[in-house]
Amino acid sequence: MYNSALEKLKGGVFQRNLIDDLRLSLELLLKELLGNNKPLEKQIADVGGYQQAKGISAETTNMFNSLLDYYSKYQNKYVKHDDNIKEKEIEFIVDLTSTFMKFITKH
């Protein structure tokens, strides 16, 4: 999914699908790491516990989880329940998703 999203970005097509692919990629990664079957918006508490167990500082965990909460709300408002993506925000969402995924898998 993640690679598919990057290909869509490179080709400049399927904006809604691109962003939805990113959300699904992150959601599936969290499900795998956390051993649950929860949707993205229900993962925040589990992510916090996972990070605490890995020795991540409370401040970084709180920042990560706050951004993840806003990310989830953005996805629900502009992607999942609507097709109202602002083109100038796409690269930011791609980068944020990549940052979430890199951080959660490296630590």
C-alpha cells in the first residue's frame, strides 16, 4: 500500500486514493506491531503503551500521539468520509505518514 501511494504521488494521480493508501498502510503497520485489529483512530492509547515499553520519553510519546490523533481526524474528515483533499497538503501528509512509520519501526 505504501509503495502504491508513493507511485501515485510520483504520477500525480488518484489524490484521494493516495492519501487513503497511506492511512491504511499506517493502520496495518500498527495492527501488526501492536497485535490488535483496531482502526487507526482507536490505536492511540496502544501506541502510547508500546512507546513507553520501548523507553520513549513521555514528551515524544505525547507529541507522536497528538499528531496521530490529528492525522486520524484529517483522514476521516477529508478522505474517508469525503473527497476533499487539498493538493498543497498532500506532500505534508506523505511526509508525516513516513515519519510515523519510520519512528514506530525503529524504536
